[in-house]
Amino acid sequence: MADHKNNTSYFVHESAYIDDNVTIGEGSKIWHFCHLMPGCKLGKNCNLGQNVFIGKDISLGNNVKIQNNVSVYQGVIIEDNVFLGPSMVFTNVINPRSEVNRRGQYEKTTVSQGATIGANATIVCGVHIGQHAFIGAGTVVTKDIKDYELVVGNPAKRIGWMSAHGESLEFVDGKATCLLSGDKYILENDQVSKI
């Protein structure tokens, strides 16, 4: 096992357990009681809160923030600048049974760049969460979520659109401006894109 605790380009708390062949990007922080399985790759400036589990061969993008008590299982893809709220849940098998071994049948779940998943949300495997999508706290996601889509509830339902800066977008004649950044967006064919 590599000596990650004495590397000065990133921080690993003494209670964290890092398996072999794990790559940790510069500036990343791994806090109390985390477990990183073999073959994990963390990008630069990631922050893993207390009691985070990262499954075998999982790659996290750069600047990923994972809050306390989150497990990222095999089959989940996390791109750059993703935020995973406290105690949110991923699944990786659509029909688990204790007596049936489904290893190797993991469904692919993608969390695209800049997406936010709120506290205690559940992401049922096999979905694609679009760029800068915003999943509200406690939401249960059972189908794909579009770029910039704001969803809440069980099952997830769209209640609006969010800018890349996390501000609600109000569209007039198919156009909106983020009040925080000034960025402009267009809504065409039920899809938002940044101009």
C-alpha cells in the first residue's frame, strides 16, 4: 500500500483507508473514515467528506465535492465540478437480490460536468444527469435529467431550469439571463443551452 499520508501535494486524514493503485490529484482532500478501493482515480482539487466510499476503478473528475456519507459504486461516472450532497445515494443494479449474484451487470450512471445532487437524493442506476443539472434534496431520480434542468420530488419532476452558477432561470420568448453571472441562455425544443 502506497504511503498517501505523507504526500504533500494532497491531504489524506490518518483514519482514511486507501487501497493499492489509487491515484489522488494535487490539492485533493480526503477526510475521516473514507475508503478508496483499488484503481480509483481522483482528479485535482477534489474534496471527500467524512465516511465517503469510492468503488473499484472509479474515476472522479477535477474539483468534485462529495459530502459526508456518500458511496460511489462501480458503474458511476463523475465528471468535473460535480457536487454530491450529504448522504445522497447511488445504486448500480436495477433488480438486486441477496441470493442472486449480479456482479458484472452494473448499470452505467453518468453525472455530467457541473451537476449538483442534493442531500439524501437517490439516483437509480442507468440514468444520465446532464451538465449543470440540479437535483433537489430528497429527490428520487429514475430517468435521465437534461442539461440545466431543476428537478425535485419522488419521482423527480422538473420545476424549472438553473444556470451554471446555480441561479434560477426565467425564460421570456425562449431567452434568459443569469442574474449572478450575466450569462445568457436559450430554451429551444425543451432543451436549455448557454449562448
